[in-house]
Amino acid sequence: MHTVYWILVFLGVFCTMEFMAWFTHKYVMHGFLWVLHKDHHHKDHKSWFERNDAFFIFYAVVSMFCFYLWSYESIWYCLPIGLGIMAYGATYFIVHDIFIHQRFKMFRNANNWYAKGVRRAHKIHHKHLGKNDGECFGMLFVPFKYFKK
């Protein structure tokens, strides 16, 4: 298939995953699967792993299934879909788990306007400890009000 289509599918999936992350976070994690997400808001465990990590695994399995369909069923668009999901997952992990929550001690000194805005938005999200009354469920695209000084 033509490279332009491949790139458009990849970018479209990557951008769509931000909506999927927002939707899943707001209506699934803070909804009927709060039992898995709760330990992310309440650090009542000593483990490095959280039940919340199950959501990451879910999307990794979806991505791998796309690779399977591309490889064994020759469905061309499954490769850029799988790579788009995987790239978003890697980006989410870097921004959320490494940069914001410091699960690995990296990027501590990032201090540009985007970094400050994303951190501010996530801090506001975590100020609500329960599953209700939350705000700012996105990750990469957060409301502009968080970028103001």
C-alpha cells in the first residue's frame, strides 16, 4: 500500500488513542473498573506495580492482535494501526509513568511550558481521590487553562 496511506492511518490512530485514553479514563477507570484504577489514586500498597497497569496490558494485547492480523492475514492497515497504538502506549508511559509519576527517576528537570501544563493538569486530576468529581482525564492534550501562569 502507498506510504502516504500508511502514515495517515498511523497518525490517525495515534491521535484517536488520546480520545480513547480520555474516554477509558473517565468512563471505565473512574466508572465500573474503578476497582482496578483506585490504587493509582490511593497508594495503599508497597508494590511498584499497580492494578491500574492492567489497562496498559489491555491496549498492548490489542496492538499485538493487530500485528497478528497484518502478519498472518495480510491486512495491510493492521500494521500502522498496531504501531499507532503501540506508539501512543509508549508515549503515555513516558509522559504519565516516567515524567509525571516518576516511576523511573528521569525527566525531573523538564520545565518548559508544555511540561508544566501537563503536570498541573494531572495534579488537578489527582486532587480528587474518589471515582467521582474528577476532572482533566486527558494525557497529551489538556485544556489550555493549565498552560497559563
